[in-house]
Amino acid sequence: MVLLLAGSPAIAETADGALLAGACQGCHGVSGEGGHGIPSIRQMHDRQQFVALMRAFRANERPNTVMGRISRGYTDAEIAALAAHFAKPQ
């Protein structure tokens, strides 16, 4: 258990987009495809748009259901890593 706890800060520091994207799967789907009223984030090629959307959610500047609360859990580095991850072809 100590190893897991010791490794946790390294995960946050490296901001691994693929690892972080796992949290998005519950709503946006395994590949970010969305559906059932949830928008697709798969192949969102404009990284700046992704970052701007996440920051707007985090600042409560964009109406949403849960994304405001979810986005507050991410640092700017983690949001950038997610943007890079979802910009890649799946």
C-alpha cells in the first residue's frame, strides 16, 4: 500500500492523458465517443478549445450538469494532458 501512495504524486506531476482519460469513460465512453446527450470528446483536434471548455466549466462560466464539479478536480497541466490525449486519432 505504501508503494501506491508514494506513486500517486508522480501521476499528478506527469499528467498522463491516457491515464486521466479513464475518468472520462463513465460518461463520454471508452473512446470519448459520447452519446445519449453527452457530447463526443473523441478526436477533439483543437486542443485550445478543449482547454478553454474545461476552464470555463471549472470557473462556472459554462452551464452544465456535473462538468463544473468534475473539472475542478483537474490542474491546468492535467487539462492540457487530456486535451493532447483526445486530440490523437483513436
